[in-house]
Amino acid sequence: MSMPAGREAAMTTIKDKERETMAMLILNGKSAQLPAVRQAVSACREAGAELAVRVTWEAGDAARMAEQAGRDGLRRVIVGGGDGTINEAVNGLMRLPAEDRPGLGLLPLGSANDLAGALGLAQDPLAALKAALSLPLRPVDVPALDGRYFLNMATGGFGAEITSSTPKSLKRLLGGGAYSLIGALKAWQYRPYPVQLRWAEGEREASLFVLALGNGTRSGGGQHLTPAARIDDGQLDVLILRDFASLGDMVRMRRELQRRPGEGTFVETFRTTWLSIEAETDLPLTLDGEPCHRRAFRVEVEPHALSLALPDDCPLLSK
């Protein structure tokens, strides 16, 4: 028996309204059984939130779930996990046309939570989930490295080696301190990376120690690599640390890093909408902590490409 046209239209309208008010929580599978997370979901539902939950099983799930949420018409997606899970979901959302991308909320459950910490978001699961459901959505930039997106930061050189080589079990045990420990161990085997850099306002050859391209400010378990970055200004905050030849050079580099000159002996900082790099060998990179290698690449900013649930006093918003 066919449904009367008026009733069918009414049911479609109801479903559309449900989509507009419903949020989807994409949970990293490792966090799904945490009592505090389950209690937070129950409390928000009891308070009236229409919240669907999906749990990841393998790599790529968060991207697929985020993309499907947009195709289903949901208006808000919340990602529960660390910076890597957020990165995966962002790449899924960026597959959608801009007008179909849901707003993004964050439930920080990782070992470092660099992005959430820099954004000033709550770390307690219940407070964080309530905020992700209720905070206003604000437009933010999304940089892309040869079509692979990141929301917080891309790092290259020695910093990327540290992040990619830190065992996950050690990260869970020590949190952000694990990166410092691995960094100390790796320093004895350090090697520089000769590169050619080009950006909108200039170009430079450098023997690279560390490269950081910040949309956010922190990486590697709380290291403030690009403190001047703002997530909505259409630009990358770039940090270049050049090679050093002695312990004395390292001390001078650390002093320069504290002062952050525009261009010093070992430290250079600038802001740009794009940057390209050609290296003599494969350069280790991380995008929001996720490792990869490239010999040549280009990074560009897509201004206001996503909407992120953020508080009024978020320190990464332009004033």
C-alpha cells in the first residue's frame, strides 16, 4: 500500500529536522570502553542530546564515517580520540563539498591532545562532550600538503623523526613526556636535511634541523613550535631551525628560539599562505602527528574550509 503524499512529505520533514539537531560521535575504538566516555555519552543523552555513536575498528574508518555523516545531512560531527583520529576525520570531511561539511567538535582522548590543548578545550570527557555539542561553530582554515589535509601542524626533519619513532605504548605511559625522552635518545644519531624552500615572499636554501608549519601552536606533546599561529587567519606560521655544528651552537639556537627573531643565525620565522620544499633525500614529515615521507611537496591553506566548535575566548582565534 502506498503512503499518502502528505504523510510521506511530513515524515521526510521530520527526518530532515532530526538530521539538523542530531550529532554523531566518532570514537576511536581504543577509547570506546573507557568508563568516563560511556558515562559522558549517557549523561548528554539524558540531558536531551540526540547523539549517535560510531566506533572505529581500523585505519580509514574515521574518514569514512565523517564523510558519510555529511552525506546523511548531519550538522555536527564530534571526534573522540587523539590528534591522529581528528586528522583522519578532517580528511573525510574535506572530501565533501564545502556546503555539505558538518561542523566539527572535539572530544580529546589521546596521549598528547596538542590541538585541543592549544584551542583551550576541556580535557574532562563530560565537559568536553558538552562543549562539543553546544559551543558555536566558527570557521577555521585547513592546510593541505599535496592534497593531504591537516588541522594543527605539519613538522619535518628531526621533530618529525621524534614523533614518528615514539612507540605508542610509551606515549600512553608517559604522555607528552615520551617525546622528550625519544628526542634525547635520537639526538646522538642526528643528521641534517638539505632543502630548497620557496614561499609567497621569498626562497631559501637551508640545512634543516626542524621545520614546523603551524595552523595551531603545539606539537610533539605540548612543544610550542609556532606560538603566533592563528587557526582562522588564512596563513601558516613557519618555523625553521637550521643545522648546528657544536654544543655551543645548540645553546645559541635555543636562545634564539626563545627570542624568535624573524631571521637569526639558526632560527627563522615567517608567515605565508603557501610553501614548497625540495629535498635531496626523503624528508620525514608528520601531519598532526601522522608520519609520512616526501622529497618534494607543497603546502597551501584553504581559508575557512571547516567549522569548529570553539569557545569565545579560544586563544587560536584572530582577535
